[in-house]
Amino acid sequence: MAVRLNPGARVREFTIRKYIFSGGEGDLYQAAGPGGRLVALKQLNCSPREPSHREGVERARRHERLIRVKHPHVAEILAVFECGGLLYIAMEWVAGESLRTFLDREKRMTID
């Protein structure tokens, strides 16, 4: 089972700065990576002691195939790794507001 990480906690070369939210795949954090680069660090909702672990590993492997893919509309995946029995995905940090915040303000999104 995933454990909520506090600011200052270290996960390999990443230092947690703040908790962002929990989603279907796991918990998302803002973290500082090597050189102070901000990253989005996703802690996947699976552990080796849970039946969902195999699914989590397969999901992580799918993400791993996308490492270093560059596209203007996709956050770059920097690393996929296991630490302390939990799976993590480190991604490019993209500053901005959440889709929920946008929709709360605009009420809907156009096709454009």
C-alpha cells in the first residue's frame, strides 16, 4: 500500500516538495530532481503484496517505452523505477492549472 510522502522526503534522487492529488493510478507529487529541476512524481497504487502489483508493473512498462518521447502536448517521461517496493514514474513538470479548475471557471471546453 502506498504511503503519503511529506515535503522533504527523498525517493531516490528526487526530493518531495508538495503533494498534488490522488488519482486512479496513484498519488502525484511535485518533486525536485537533479539540479533542482521540477518534476511530477507519480507513486503508483500497487505494492508487491497486492494482487494489483502485476498490473502496475505492466502499466509502468508501458510508460517506460515512452521515456524521452518529445511532443508539445505530452509531458515527457523521465524515469520509471521501483523504490521501497513501490513503483514510480517521474515526468516533466508542466506548470498551469488543472482541468478541474479550468472547467469550474469556463464551464466547458471547445473543440479548439
